[in-house]
Amino acid sequence: MPGFFFSHNNMTELNGKEDCKLAKGKVHKKKQKALGADLKSYLKCMVPHIESGIKTSSSKNVVLSAEEVIQWSQSLEKLLASQSGQGVFREFLKSEFSEENIEFWLACEDYKKTKSDHLHGKAERIYEEFVQSDAIKQINIDYQMREATAKKAQDPTHTSFDEAQKTVYILMERDSYPRFLKSKSYLNLLNQLQTNTSK
């Protein structure tokens, strides 16, 4: 399944038994009818599923279920509320060369939780990375909003980026999110999880 890569450590975590032999390169001969079982074992090692879960950035084991992945299709809000959903959506946006949108949105979410004495530094970093006209990860906002956000970032409060964040959210909601729900990465993941559930 394209778009999902797991380190060697994660593969050994997925299933400690003999299921991962193929993924580790220990190919062994079996009868023809065992080929289906080998393929199933290989896929278990390579694809996130109910028994294994996905490691998130917070280093907790999060079990990803078909129900959760189905919930992602209800709204962008539900997708972004999920750590795993953020990760899968970010990979999709990377494939469309628009990952700056989710990165900016997440930076704003983090910024809102920042202690007041650290606001200035974070505001400056967000402005330089995403907002200024020659930013490396420049977000798609109009000139007036860029100027207004620049002023707010100079004297930062917890709401300095709210308008720009809302604009980027609406852009993702109307543009990228519907394409994500029709994408192979989303549909393949959902199909794999549903297949595992029914077994």
C-alpha cells in the first residue's frame, strides 16, 4: 500500500511470532495453498490494523480501528481530532504539495496553548515560516489577511493567528478534504481495516 512506511522496530512490534518472516526477508518454501496465509502475514506486517495499532508522535500505542477511520469521513474536524488521522491526512497533503496547510493549522493549535511569556517567540516563528510573503511554507491567504496577521504577530495574543487559521481550515475543508476521502490512501486503509475486522 503506497504511502505507508514502517521502521524495522515497528515491524517486530506488530507481531512477535512468525508472521513477519517474509517482511524480514526470511523467505521459506511452503505449499501453494499456504501462499494466501503468507501474503496475509506479510500484509499484517506492512499495514496498520486493529491488532497492532500505529505509533503516534506522542509514543503511545494507538489502536486504529475501522470505526475511527469511518468517523474521519464525517467531518474534517473529526479527522483532525485524531492523531492518526492527522498523520494520514498530512501524507495525503504531501502528495499534493500542500502540507503547509495542516502544518500551519497544527502550529496554530499549539500556539493557542502556549504560555504568555513564550508567545512572542512562537508568533515570530509561525509568521516567518508560514505567513510572510517569502515564507518557505507560505500559506494561501490574501494580501489583506497577510498584512493583518503580520500586525497581530508583532504584538501577539493567543488569538493572533485565528483568522488566518480559519481561512486555511476552510480551504482544506472545501478543497483537499473531499479529495482525501476519495483517495487511494484513505480507501485502501479503510478497506484493510474492514477486512481485518471481518476475520
